Amino acid sequence: MAENETEGGFQNQQRRLPFREKSIDSITQDDIKVRFVGMVIEKKGDTLIVDDGTGQMKVVVENAEDIDINSKIRIFGRVIPTDDGAEISGEIVQDFSEADMNVYRRLVSEEKSLGV
């Protein structure tokens, strides 16, 4: 058997940490991977300022030129501790302009109740 195989033929893989749903005001330096929905209120280079109604967060992303101010987006990213608190290194940015936020909130609530 090869070094990185198991009996079932699957490679041994480390499980990745999930992106945890958070509101901006609840993100701390102790968080690792987070996701949240918000509105882009400012953009400079590859840096966005996103507001989710609870606070604002600096988010650094690639290809920010494809994202418009006043866009509703969902960010999946890593928390980077800073002297002022934290900022996010965005790994995935989704256009959420067409999302039904009532359905999304129910889904998030259900995930939390299941411990997902």
C-alpha cells in the first residue's frame, strides 16, 4: 500500500476547518475562518470595506476591480489579527445581490441549531 493511502484506497487528508458564520461585530482575533454577508461601502485597490449592519470590516481580496461599491456580497476568509482588531483575507467572494436574505437567515439559524 502506498504511503498516503488507506485500506479503502482514499488518500489520508487532514480535515479543513469550516468557515464559521459570524456577524462583523462578533469577529475576534481568536477566530480563524469566517463567513459573513454585507454591503461594500468603500473600495481602494484590493481592499474593501464591508458593512453588515453590525459593524464594518476591512477585507483584502484579489480582483477587487470586479466588485462594485454598494454590492451585496458574501465573504469567506481568514481572520488576520491587527493592532486595531482584525481584518479579513478574503478567499471566496460571492455575489449575493439576488439572495433571499430571509431564506439565508433561516438556513444560518438551522445550521447553528444543528451545531454545523
